[in-house]
Amino acid sequence: MSQIAWLGPDDAFPDPVVTPDPDPEVLGLFAVSERIYAGQLESAYRLGLFPWYSDNQPVLWWSPDPRMVLEPANFKVSPSLQKTIRHFYHDPECHFAVDGDFGAIMRACALTPRKDQDGTWITHEIVDAYSQLHERGLAHSIAVMQGTHLVGGLYCVAIGGMVFGESMFSRQKDGSKLALAALCAWCYDNKVPMIDCQQETAHLRSLGASAIPRAQFLSTARRALNGKQLPKAWNMDKSALERWL
């Protein structure tokens, strides 16, 4: 059994395409580091790795098997959600704010209470690293606005032609789902093959996501990462929701 790599700021990540799981008791954990840096973070995504850890842990870098993904066309719109989308679409006070205040969306994801979850993995260090990616045009946020009130949103990473979903939040019913509906429509129009959802949950499955083998995920992600480049400046309004009406 090989050991899980402990990385310094300039060390390369193990490639999960060619490297077996270092520890069969902790499947999907490929590397550990003391800190997280924006350049290192970008390199991790290009290999299909992502960070997920708690305040009292070092930075843990994962490539789980299976991997949860959402093909944009497979986004599920329940009758209840369609009603919410229709109301949002026709209400002149409702709109999306894309990349308006990236840090605020990350903090909202970190601080919004969630059922059966204490604390957050979105630490100050995580906010700083992803904010640097945002400044490079590699991370984006979608805020769901009702007038001047922020009612939901999400943030994601976009490199090459691939989108990696990170976190969502709701302050009212379906707030995060509206953001995801907009993201799926945008990704469909921009020929993004799949949105990485990282880990399997019943909530994501209810929205159309499915678990696929890691090898399949990495193969598809690598082609997208090295294919057509997505725009670094995102332009999106609620007309994107027409796909789901």
C-alpha cells in the first residue's frame, strides 16, 4: 500500500488517473497539505481533485469513486419547482446577479444553517483561495435576488470547458434550486458535458444528478478541461430559465 502524499506549496499532486487509492480504508483521499493556495487549487481541479476538510484538519484532497455529476439536460424540475421558476421568471423584482459579490455568496454558503449539519468546510482559507480563482475568471457565483434581498445562490469553478459545482444555499424555499436551474441552462447552452457535484447525496439525486465511476468522470472531465474554453466573464439573466418552463 502506498502512502497518502503530504504536499508542500510547490509539490505536484498525484494523478488519480494513474495512481491507485493510497489507503483502501480512506477511499478517494489522494493528498494532504498544510495550507491551500490558489495556484495549487487550480492544479487540483485540472486533475479532478478537490479539497474538503474541517477547521481542525489539514487540507484533504479528494477524488471519490463513484463521482456525483449532473448532466445539464438531466436537471429535474418537479411541478412545485416549476411553479417557483415561473413565479420568479414573471416577477419583475426577481433577477440573478452573476459574479456581483463572490465573497458574499461564499460566506452565505458557509453560514446558512443546514439540516443535520454542524459547522462548515468553507473556512476563511477556502474563501480566500476561491476568491483568487474568481479574480482570474475561474470561479463564479450566481445570486438569486428578490428585489434587494438575497434569497439563494451558489458558487462554482469553471476551467476549460468543465464546471465544478461547489456549494449552494437557500434563505427561502427553492432559492438554491433557482440558482442551479440557471447554471444548468447556461451549461447546456455552452455545451458543458456535466457539472461535477463531487459526492453523492439524496438531494442531488432528486435534482437529476447521478453517480458514475471515477474513471469515467476523469476521462470526460479531462476532455472538457482541454477542450473549448468557457468565457471567463459570465453573462446570465433569468431568460435562461425559459428552458424549464
